[in-house]
Amino acid sequence: DEASAISLTTNVGTSETIVVTNTKGTDEGAIALTATVGGVDIDAAAGKDVNISGGQLTLSSKTDEASAISLTTNVGTSETIVVTNTKGTDNGAIALTSTVGGITMKVADEKELTMGNADGDAYFKVAASATAGSEDLRIVNTNGTDEGAIALTATAGGVDIDAAAGKDVNISGGQL
């Protein structure tokens, strides 16, 4: 009953490695790391990668609490988190799904939240700002020529457009 009761360590030189290999096992748990009452910590030096690859990658939580799964970075101002699907062509190539709750997206003031195409000519943008005059929301379709290039549709309810007193609601274009 002590820390490091089993330790697999090497300390000989800069090219040393530790490899655990199962060459014949085909089960989903051919190599398993299990802690029945404690956690599992995977750590690499700064500037080095933790590489997880294989068939499908499943990351699931066994706890019922806020931040049950958290993808976080908190080291410096140039850090980013990137989720990329380079080959998927389906409309759901990357899907964010909440089956019984909502999805919240937030950005800091003076930053933008943009959803759009790769060319940047069709997008929905929220420009958050601490300065009221600089905060805006834009729906842009630069190249669309269809009658419904931008459509507001309420199939069972109304559409309400309001502006502050002293501000205009401007509708212009072809046929009105």
C-alpha cells in the first residue's frame, strides 16, 4: 500500500522508449488501462504530443456532473482548439448533438462567432462587443441569386421585426 507500487521506468538516454505491444489480441480491450477506484493520468512534456489513433475513437464519461467531458487549454494566448474532418462529405460530417438539452456558444467581447462556408461569402456572424454601437449580428449571402437567398420563415407563427425608437427598419431592393 504505497505510491508507485508498480513502476515501469527507464532513465538511460534521450532516445529511450517504453513500448507495450499486443500482436495477436483482437478484442476491443486487447490492451486495457483500468483504475477501479482512482483516475488515469496521461501526461506528456510541453511541446510533445499525446497521440491516440485507431478505428473509432470513443470518449465517454461515467459521471453525472457539470463538465463531465471537458476539452480545455489554458497555457497561453496563442493556443487554439481545432476539430477537423478532412474527408467527410455528409452534411453531418461534424455534428454537435444534444438529445435533451441545448447547445450554447459564447465568445468574448470584441471577438466574433461565425458560421459559414469556406469561401466566407455566405455566413451568420455575431460580433460581440462591450461597446453597444459596435455589437452586431449579420446574415450574409454574397452570391445567392434565388428568390429565397435569405429566407425568414415561420410556418405556424409570425415574424416580428422591431427597431429601437428613432431607428429605421429599412427594406429595399427589387419587388416589395
